[in-house]
Amino acid sequence: MSAGNHAKSVAYHAQRLSMPATIVMPKNTPNVKVEDTKYFGARVILKGKNLDEAASHAREIASTENLVFVHPYNDLDIMAGQGTMALEMLAVQLELDTIVVPVGGGGLIAGIATAAKALQPQIRIVGVEVDAYSSVHGALHGHAQHSGGSTIAEGIAVKQPGELTLEVIRRLVDDILIVKEDSIEEAINLYLSIEKTVTEGAGAASLSAVMSNTALFAGQKTALIISGANIDARILASVLMRQLVRKGRIVRFLIEIDDSPGSLSEVAATIGEFGGNILDVSHQRMFASVPIKRADLYLTVETRDATQNLEILAKLRERGYDAELLQE
């Protein structure tokens, strides 16, 4: 069973070795991950609301059809294979102070911690969990954590870590940080806009942790694991647009106008005069509290920055419009 990356890996190597592979993935797995896995010739079954439910179904199939079950994290060989990432990183830069690793079931961080500390005992290994699925953090700190719900980081949405992985994490991992959904979205946006690198939510979790805890990494030579680029195109587009809204690059104006021919064009001309690009227009007559011959006009506008937003607002009011800039 897998939420994506393990699925593609198993499918790829099964195809390379001319072996059949069956992959069970949760029903809400992004389509890009499903199609990429099918591309390598695997039989893909969508079952369960989360990875744990998918795992139960996968074990049933393995038992019924006499197949070998390949666990995505609670397996010594899988952990060792994932740990080779640390060997590659330290071969390039041996003097790393910290490696930041996304954590789901714990296989990746267990392998990386084992390999990295064998070569560089003083190196710090920091794991990152998303707020909705923080079971490793809870296990290490001795308190129960509620796990469940929707997250953009579905690749690390695991309710419980593996027994084998947790034992290694207790011994070798220095800290586990928890990140919020909006911080992960910001990290996805930064990777794309600055590094020109596309990453999924789970892959962006490491950057999210550094941005949310800058003091912990000050003066450190830090490596971030990007553990996947399998993000659905629709989700990526939504993330980018939401970031424009948060930065004030896309805003909404509410303007009361005369419900008569030409009123809309006058407002549009004013906004265009100051460089605003109108993306969406909505009239509200039926449910507004304005007089019968007036209308509320909602305009979604693309602008340069917050200063330009205020300039447009001031000019609309200067020309006699009752206007406001909506913050949400």
C-alpha cells in the first residue's frame, strides 16, 4: 500500500524485473500519483479513506492471492534503501550540520538517520510532521495525538509509525517538528517561484519547518529532503492562487453603484487606469440591502501589491463611489 512514492518505486522495479505488482492506494490519492503508478504497469486498487485502511485491504489481497507484501516503511530493507539518500547527500557535502526530513511512517527518516550518523555522528536529524498527523511527535513526547482529516501533505498522512521505524527514531532522531497547512502551501509556492522546483505537500514539509522555526537553524548548514513532486495540477494551481490572495496580489473590492447602463464601465475604467486587472465581476441586486436602483458590485482584481490596492480604493472613493477593500 502507498500514498504515492513507494507505489511508483515498487511499480517501476517490478516492471524492470518483469514481475507483476499490485498497489493499493487510498481513494483520495491525487490522480497524478495513480496514473504514474499505472504507467509502470502495476495493477492499482483504490481502497480506504487513508493509508491504514488501504493497508488492511492490501494484506487481504496478499493473503488471498499468495502475494508478497512490501511495506512502505516498517521494513528493514526498505529503511536501508531509503537511507542511501543520506549517503548521496554526504558524498556531496560531508560538513552538513542538519538534515530535515518529512515523516509519515518513519522509514525515510530512520534510514537517513542510520546512514548519516554512521558517517557523521554529530549531525542533527530533524523530522517534520503535518499537524493533522503528528503521531511520531506524540509517541516521543509521551502523549496521544489525534490523527486524521484532510491535508495537502497526503504523502506523510500516516496515523501510526512502524514499530521498527519508531525504535530507530527514538535512538537517532534529534527532534520532530510540526507544521501547519498554510505553511506547507507557502513552501510549495516558494520552491516553485524561487527554485523553479515543483514539489508535493509532503516534499515541501521540510522547508515549511525551517521557515516556521528559523532560530533552530540559524548558522546551520542545513539540507532539506524534498520527498516527492507528485502534486495534482489542480491543487498546485489552487496553492499558487491562494498565495497571491494572501500576499494581496489578488483582492476583492465591494463597490455600490447605480444600477444603470455605463456604471460598470466607469468603475472598470478607474481600476484599469491605476493598473488593476479585473478577473471576475459579480452584481448583487436581489439579496443586497441597497436601494432598488442601486447594486453591490463585487470585483476580483489582480494588482501589484498592497500599496496599489489602497491607491485604487482611494481613487474610487474620490470619484464618489462607496467602496471597500474586502480582506477575506
